[in-house]
Amino acid sequence: MEHPKIIQGGMGVGVSGWTLARAVSSLGQLGVVSGTALELVLARRLQDGDPGGHVRRALERFPFPRAAARILSRYFLEGGKGTDKPYRPVPMHSKDSPKELLELCVASNFVEVFLAREGHGGPVGINFLEKIQFPVLPSLYGAMLAGVGYVLMGAGIPLKVPGVLDLFVNHESATYPLSVTGAREGDDTALRFDPRDLQEGEVGLPPLKRPLFLPIISSYTLALTLVRKANGRVDGFIVEGPTAGGHNAPPRGRPPLSATGEPVYGERDAVDLGKLRELGLPFWLAGGYGSAEGLRKALAAGAQGIQVGTAFAFCNESGLDARYKQLVLKQALEGTARVFTDPLASPTGFPFKVAQLEGSLSVEKEYLARTRVCDLGYLRESYRREDASIGYRCPSEPTAAWAAKGGATGDTEGRRCLCNALLANIGHPQIRSEGLQEKPLLTSGDDLVEIGRYLPEGASSYTAKDVVTKLLGV
């Protein structure tokens, strides 16, 4: 099949929302929605009154109407909750998540892909993080119900995803291995999801179309491992370098930090594209390729094209709060924009790109002023308790709670609560009891300083079409 030259990156929580993905796919490229925490995004959109009625319109097409009705009853607030009121909490994921959460997860992924596919005939992709394992099964199923064309996944080694896609084509039950620190042979660490558990008298569903699977890699070795050991077909790769936004792979060999406190990457971290070409699968280059010249360079290297995130993150159609877009764009135009690769910010332990912005958690005083709380839990670590049950802990939670669960106290230093901050990025900050809003924490690739080139002459903002036009050099 003919693949697109440009893949719009799946960014953050809700930054790569359906509006952006639909715009890019309508232009003949691959629009991608972020699959991270979509159940929270949907619940908060409904509690904000579902402006435009888009979520409710999509839920009318959800194949499990009783589940859709329960979701609306639980979360929809006509006219919205009010900016001074907190959001109703959504249950946290665990190895055995409640049915309420599973059906919300399926529905939210369906809604996002359904809306992204409306009004055009192009394919739409969805991006997941393998590190966030709890919702992976219901999320994949929900996206497939809506006809997702591509599944992208990074931040781990997703060897078992292809087999899950094959099972969900026929609505069969699937399992997925949960990483549990300290697990022993014989422990039950498998996540399970059976699509039939959602059915309550509904007519059986026809087979689904299997999406193409594109894992996100940072080395040829990982690509080879996936080709040889995955439990199903791998259809290509996104090759992401350390200049890309979000989470980066740690540098090989763990060299000392730079003078500014950032990870140092070298030749060992470059992907051998010659060997990658020998695998015979299409690949796209990401991280520093967001320009017409970058696209030409990628094509000359044998790539199918490029994946671009940062340029799309600050366009009109992205889900990022308009206030933050304007602040960052102003910095870029003034030459003051700065991205710091923080080795500590993410609870995952992966380096995390942080755009420096006043009033956000990138500022030390804002980070220190925040009361630690872990009430969303997407980046929690699963660990084996002495009684063989599974516990959950996060280095961004209160230090005493982390230590009580066997975590080393030093591991909490510098850790930001990405879950709450990323929701604040898109205008859904939780309101705390003292009336304070959760602060944002923006991520971006190193080429943030160049986003001004997408502005049309005399304009103060730009569109996804402006980005695609510039990248294609037309």
C-alpha cells in the first residue's frame, strides 16, 4: 500500500487530539491521535459540558449503547461544571480494573478515532506508550472498533501488541504481560480483556480490520528484536532520535550529564539506517526532521518519510491550551525559547524534554510549591508485595508513601507529576481543595526554536495545513 510521507506525531495527553489528526489526514498525510489517558480526557470533556456536542455525537455511534448511556449519566454535565469546581475522579487503573473503567477506556478510544476519521477518506493512527500498560488492551480494542488504520507505540518493547491486534479482529479475548518489579515465576502478572464482557444483549459485531503496527524505536537492535520475536506482524518503524519531544531513550552507556545537567548522546545512539533498510520494512525518521530539507534528507536515506511533532503541537488545531501556544510561539519568535532534557522529571526514569515556561512545573519554585499527590496513576510502577499481591507506587507521590512501599527516598527528587500536568496543558487542570489549579508542564522537541517559520506573513498563528505545505516544499 502507499504510505504517507508525513506522520503527525502522537503527542502528550490530548495535544494530538482528534481535531488535529483529522486536519492532517484530510491533507493526505497521517494524522495521529494520542491514546494516552483518553478515558480521563473524555470524562473531563463531558464534565465541561461537551462543547459542540462532539463526544455525545460519537457516543451515539458506539456499538455498546448501554455502556455509552452509563458514561453519559456518570460524567456529562449540561453547561459544564464551572471553572472553580473540581472534576469528578475516574477510577485508577490496576491489574484488575473495574468494568466501569474498562468500558470508559474502550469508549474514549473509539470516540477519539471516530471523530478524527469524520469527513474524509484518509487513514488515522493512534499512539500509545508501552510503559503505560494497564489500559493497553481496552484502548486498542476501542480504537479498532472505530477503524483506526495505524497503531504506533514507543517507550518500551511492545512484542505482544501484534498478537493482540490479530485477536481483536475477531473480538476475541487477549492478554498482555504486566511488568511487575520483583515478580517471581508462577506469579499471575497478565492483564486480561475480553470484548464479550461489554456486550449486554447487543447484536454480534462483524470482524474488524487489523491496523498496521509501527513500533517507535531508537536502535537497529530493537528493530531486529521486534521483527524476530514479536508475536505477530510488524509493519514498519518510527525511528526516533534524542532531539524529539516527550520521553527519550536514555543514552547508551549512561555517560555523565552535561554541564547543564542534561543526558549526553553520541555516535552509539545513532541508528544504523543501512542495516535498518535491510529489514525490508518502511520506516519514518523522527526528531529534528521537521522541515522540507529534513524530509528530503530522510527520503534520500531510504525512509518512507518523517514523523513531525513539535511543529504540529503549536498549530491552531492542536489540543494545547491556546494561552500556552501563544506564550511559546512568542518565545520562539524572540529567540528565547528553550528546551531542557530533564533526566529526573518523568516518574518513568526516561529523560523527558521540558519546554521552559514561566508559571509551569518547569520552574523550580512551582514544582516545590505543589503538594505531592498521585491520584491518576498512569505512570505508577507495579511491584510484588511480600504476600505475592501486586502493589502500585510512583516516585512523584508523597515521599513517605513511596518509601513505605519500598521505594528509595532519593528516587523522588525532581520527579514531576506528569499525569496531572499534561491534562493541565490542554485546559483540563484539576482544582484542588485550596482552590489552586494544577500547573502545566509542556514538552517539545529541540526544534521548538524554529516553529516561527510556519507562520504566514503577518499572522500570529498557523494551521496544520501551513505545516504540511512547508514540509512538502509546495
